[in-house]
Amino acid sequence: MIVGTVGNAVVRRLSNPVGKYRLLYAAVLFPVTIIAYGLLALLGFGPALVGSAPGVPDVLEAVLTNFVDFLAAGLVWIAAYAPTVRGVRDARDVELSTRSALAKMARYVIGLSGFAAVLIAPLKVVSFGSSPIGFTIGLALVGVIILYVSPWIVPFLRETSEPTGESAERLSTLRSHAGLDVRDVRVLDTDDEETATTLVRGPPGYRRLFVTSTFLDAFDDEIATALLAIEAGRLRSHVFERRVSTVLVAGVALIASVTGMGQRWLLLGTSFVVLLVGFWASRRGIRTADEYASERVGATAVAEALDRYAEIHAMEPSRRRIPNPLSVNVALGDRIDRLDRGTNSRPPWSTI
């Protein structure tokens, strides 16, 4: 809570606070949560709390202890997140109550802790998880599995609905114009937080598009199509896979270095180089996605869509003279400027 309180006090005084809140969550609160989980697991918090019951299968005992560890780390996240809700509400001028935000976050933490506990339990039972490298690889694979099965997980963690009637027809038309090929669509309820976003998850052959209710309400067809075209471009350029591969390879090299399973400095250097190359590949993938969207709907339309996206979320598009080599994203203002310098080519259907 102290980290969240201090971070909130600092961010509220900065320019472009909404963007800084996102950075606070990703660069401060999330690492603190991961460290908390590591310490809890190292100290045996889960086994000490659950105990060892006679006759209970090892896998079930591992599930319970993992769930306790994840849930405790999740409570650390919630405690750090809670002080920031009011700041985000003020920065974006939305009617988001702290109670509602924390209730949604608690549901998310409990559900995700349960899924992760079930998937990780076998790693602690079989010999594969007995070595640090083996467990790290297994943990990374579990993360990939969770992300790929998220089309089925998200409905348990968030309020979702299947679009019907005019909404379903509209989304079908928008996806067709954007070139976004998914199997089905679900709408996330975001009326309180007014977050207008999209997300595509799932294995090849079963991609599910999640759009927020605010996305459908806030954007007209031209803006919505452009944003969905960017999402389609990210799928084509494999941005998600690039990020996951980077974290997996760099993480394994880092763990190997820390545990002394090779030449420490060589492995540390390898981990750092992999991060730099992977982050560059991620940024390149984002630019490629913008280029694809420009081919579908025109560069001007994509630039206007990003501007409108920033406006809806009370964000000031940031710009960098020199790209941040440790960032997986391209500054929003730089993306807009790059699109503005492009050629506007509108497809025939845009005039219909």
C-alpha cells in the first residue's frame, strides 16, 4: 500500500498522468507483486498455512499451497493498486468507484490465482520442477498456456456478453473491413471505467476478439475499423509471440546466471541482448501493424483513430527523440507522426 500511495502521489503531479499510471502499474507495482510472490514461495508461506494433511494427494496439496501463495501476492497487488483508483478517476474524469474497481480486481486476482495454481502444481510434484531452470521453463510455459487459453478464462474473470442484433452485425462488418479474422467476439462491460480497448487472444484457429462496451459506444465506424485493423496487423506481425519468446529466453538465461549453471557474465549478457533484440522486434511489429492498418483504411484514418483513442483515455500522445531500447511499445505520438507522414489511401468501401 505504501508503494501505491507514494506512486500515486508522484504520478498525480506529473504531466500526462494517465500514461504515467500505466507505467506505474507495469514498471513498479507488477515487479513488486512478483517479488512478493517469490519471497512468499521462498519462505514457504503456502505450505506453512495449508499444512500437510494425511491422505491428501501431492498434486492437490501443491494446488492449495500454490493458490495461497498466488492469492497472497495478489493481495499485495490489490493493496498497492487501491490508492491509485482515485487518482485515475480524477485524471480521466470518470465515475469509477473505488469499491467497484477493487471488486473487479479481486475477482480477477482470485480467478487467475486458481488457474495458475492448477497449472503449476504438477511442476512442483514431478522432477521437472526440481531444478531452477526446469521450474523456470515450466513456469514460462504455464504463462503461455494461460495466455493462449484466455478466451475461455477471461469470461470467468470479467463480466462479458455475446453481442446480438445490431451490435453483432456491426462488429461483423467492422472486422471484415479491418481484415481481422477471429472465430467469435465477446463484449467486456466497462461502463464504469470507460476503457475503450480491444484484445485478441487464443491459439491459431480459435481467436477470440474482446471489445469493451465503451469501445462500441465511444467510436464511430471509421475509428473503430482503424483500431481493429491495427489489432489485425499485430496478429499478422506476431507482436504477442515476439514478446513471449523474449521473456522466455531472457528469463531462462537470467535464472541460469543467478543459479551458477554456466558462465555468469556471459549468461547475463545473453539475457540483456535478448531483451534488447526482443524489445526492438516488438516495436518493429507495432510499426508493421500500423502499416498494415494504413493499407486497409488509410494512414490518415489510422492517425485520427490513435488521436481519438488518446482523447477518450485522457492521454497526451508522448513523443521521443530517441526510441527507448527497454520499451516494448512505440510512443503513441511517434506512431501518429509517422502515420501523418504516410500516404492516405482510402479503400472503396469507406465511401459507401
